[in-house]
Amino acid sequence: MSEKILFTVGNDNVPPFRDIWEFYETWPRTRDRVVHLGQNGNLSPDERLLIQWMIRVMDRVSPSDLDQLCG
């Protein structure tokens, strides 16, 4: 059975995230795609603002933050 793919970044297939750690670990590879979606996606102004805030928060998250959340 083949692995389900959420999306592809360049030549890198990204499977669905199972937890917050996987999302965090994938963020450096997926950030540009999220930025592109926020700039070029068919989004309302509110949705665009939500994406911008998500990027700001994710850019500031560190492993110690996740330890506090999940630890």
C-alpha cells in the first residue's frame, strides 16, 4: 500500500501531519507554499489575514515551545 501524500514541495512528497511535531518539522519545507497561498490563493481578506498570522506564529515557534505544549 502506498503512503498517502498531502502535497508535494519541489520533489519532496509531504504526507498528512499526524501531530504538531510533524507539522513543526515540515514547516521549513512548507512555509513558501503557505506564503504563496496567502498571496495568490482565492481567499477572503479575513482568510488572508489568518494565513499571515499563522506564518508569523509558526516562524516564532521553537522546540521548547512544543515541549511546553505537548510535554
